[in-house]
Amino acid sequence: MFDTTHIARQDDIQRFDTEDRLSRILVHKGIVYISGTLAEDSSGTVEEQTQNILTRIDGWLEQAGSHKTRILTATVWLKDVEHAPRMNSVWNAWMPKGYAPSRSCIESTPGRSQFAVEIALQAAVI
């Protein structure tokens, strides 16, 4: 096992909402990393889950000193790619015109199979 007791803490990396397994938000060298995010409730429609995720992301970006207009890249996982137009309708209403990031949309079961959408992204600090 690798012994981490002799490694100096890297204070240039800010971590928020850190648990044993992950930090929900990480900031390093002017980039905000938001880990894969699910809706708070799996019972909603694809649109409702997407809106809930994006609302949570708005708050985390603000907490980390960024904004959705500063998103560099995003990855969206959809349980069923046929739902892409429904997810995109919410994404497009949320993202201001002219600020679309690099983005991938992949059909894959999210981290917990009862969910329809998961989103992770990176953004520049303001």
C-alpha cells in the first residue's frame, strides 16, 4: 500500500464537499472540476432530472468562483440516448446563447441505475 503520510498537502488544490470517495468540486490552476452529478430524485422525468442537476451545478459553480458561461467542457451520460432531445431542450434553455461548451453526450447507465441523466463538467474560474 502506498504511504501518503510523507506527502505534503497540496494547498493549491481546493476541494469542496469532500467525502471518502470523492470531492464534489475541485479547483486547481483556475479550473473548476465538478464530478458526475445526479438529480436529487430519480422519480422525475428526464427534463426534471436535467433541470435539477443544472440548478445544483449553478450553485457549485458560484461556490467555486465560476459561472455557466465559463464552462469549458461537459460530459452528459444518458441511460437512453433517445432522451437526448428532451435533455437538450432543458440544457439549451439553461445555457446562454453564444456560451456553449465542448460537450459529449453518451448512452450509459448513470452511477445509480434508477437515474436517467448524469452530468460532469469543467469550467474556468472567473
